[in-house]
Amino acid sequence: MGYRAITPAALFVSLLVLLFAPAACLAQMGPTAVTVAPVQKRQVALTQPLVASVEPVTKTTLAAEQGGLVAERLFDEGQVVQAGQVLIKMKTDLLEAELATAEAARVSAEATVTRSQAQLENAANKLARMVRISETAASGEELRDAATEEKVRKADVAVQKATLNEKAAAVARLKLMIDKLQVKAPVAGMVARRHVEVGQWVKQGDPVADLVKLDPLWVKVMVPESVIARVQPGDEAPVAIDALKGRKFTAVVDQVLPEADPLSRTFAVKLVVKNPEGRVRPGFFARATLMGRSDAELVVPKDAVVPRGTDAHVIAARAGKAVVVPVTRGPGEGDTVAVTPLKPGDLTDQDVVVIRGNEQIRGGEPLIILGPPAVPGPTTAPATGPATAPSLAGNGRDGN
């Protein structure tokens, strides 16, 4: 049996058949059924939730200003105290006796000043009368005596007022000494530890109690060096407290420490969180997410990003067709991820992207959108609809 030689024309026809057969098959397969989601534009978190710990902004050890014997202890450990509240009183009976004596001397000095002022007023009236009658009956000697008496009375009033001020200062000094034998809370907070008991002798400077201020508090978090340059004081940061069943608080960046930990290469950042209810306590475990002040970025569901080796792309649904948009992945947040199109403006928050059925799409395929529309406006058809794909309202650009 012989073989016929294949002519060049026959070979060319065979190659054309092989070349266009897949395209014909794809055309016969019809539109691709997909699920879409809208592209969002919003601020993206700089970090994933980072491990953090709650610390007090103010923690102080109260000390005795003056030595003495503790007569009353008006606080205990774990008690919440207010600013100015008296915590201990020392024995002040001797000082109070001295105060009573000094107060009596002050009252006596006040009476002396009142008497001296009355005598001065009488002398001034006498001098005025002598001046009026000096041209007729009064002699020059009488006028000089009246003027001298007025000067003496003025000097006497000045001396008595100085004595009164001295007595008043003595009273004020004794009151201050008595007041310093009390220890008061300088700020509102909770007593973490007490160091004294009734009947105990304390010396000047001895510790009385450890006081922790509960509002506000610091949340200390270690931030990677890759994002520390974008963290600024005043940035908001959501904080979740595990001990309160994950309750979230809004903290604000207060301090960014300048040096990194040499082992972890992370920087300590202190966030301020308000705690008016006092439910958050120092030492609580926390999780902080730094937001930063970056411009709004495009955010899509993670399922919308199709990796291709080191590259990635998303499938935008425009006018009922699939459009491949190469993107660069950014930071992730939950089930979403930030993306940046390689060509500026190639993807906007007016687009919708495919999140189901995007694995085999190569671009240009007609699409059928399953389920309800992801954004208001697009026309959709059920999966069993006709082969002709419906148009999908988007940003008005065609699919080419």
C-alpha cells in the first residue's frame, strides 16, 4: 500500500484547523458564570493586630512630708480614691494646742489694731479742728502738738498691723504643719499597695502607698521597622482587650520611642486609651492595629486576587466582559487586601471584580453574574440564562 505525499496546501489547512479549534470550542462553551464584589476605596491598616500590653500613664509612691505617728488610715489596697482625698492622718494634738494659742494671739492683735485705728482717727479729727481755728484762738504750739499726735498714732497703727501679720503668719504656719501631717492623693486612681498602719511611726519621706492612675492608660506595642516611619502622634489605633471579651477601644498614638529593640528590630509605641469606667487595668493583654494617616487605597476581597508566580491580577467585570487588571498586593486586613494597579487609573472604586470563577479567565470572556448585584445598577441574568451575556454597569469603560 503506498503513501501519498502531503501537499503544502493541505498542510496549511491542517495547521489552521489546529489553531482555531480551541477558540471555536470556547465560543461554543458560552459565557462564564462568576460572582463579583465591589472595589472599595478606604484607609488601610498599616499592620495586622499586634500584641500589646496595658501600662499606667501615672504610677506614683506617696510619701510622708513630715514625720509623725499614724493616727488614722483612711484607705486600703484596691480602693479607688479621688484627687485630694485624705489617706492618712498623723497625731497632731500638740500642734493643735499651739494653733489655739496662736489663734488667740492673732485675735488679740486684731483688737489692738482696731483700737490704734480709732486713736488715729481721733487724732486726725483733732488736727483738722486745730487747723480750722488756728487763725483765731489756737496757738501754734497746740497745732504742732496735734500734728505730732497724729503722726504717733499712724506709727502705732503700722506697728500693730505688723504684729497682727506676724500672729496671722504663725497661725498659717501651724495650720500648714498640721496639713502636712496628712497624706492626700494627688490624682484619682487605685491604691496598688499600702506601706503604713495605724500606730506606726513614719519618718519624713517614708512611703505611704503606691497609687496607679486608671484614666487614661497607655497601651504599649512593638511596631515593625517597615512601618514605623508612617506612624505619627495623633494617629488612631483600634485596641482589643482580651480580658474584656475582645471589647474594642479607640486609642491614639502618644509617643513613638526613637530606638529599636536590637533583637526584634521593632520600635516601642505608646498609645493613649481613655478608661472612664476603670474596666481596663494595667497588665491586661491587648491587640493593637495601627492605622496611620495614609491616603485611601483600593481594597478588594482576597479571593479576587489571582496570583501568577510573583505577579498578580484581578478580573474586572465591565460591560459584561472580563478585563484582566495586573495589580500589586498591599497589606491585608481580615478578608480583604489592598491592591494597586500597575497602570494608574486601570482600577477604581467604581469597578466590580470577580471573586468566584476567576481562576481560568484569561480576559475578554463574556460573563454571567450569579446572585444579586454587588453594587446598585448592574443588569444580571441567572446562570441558566441565554448564551448572550448581559451588560454589567460599571465605570463606563469597555472590556478591550
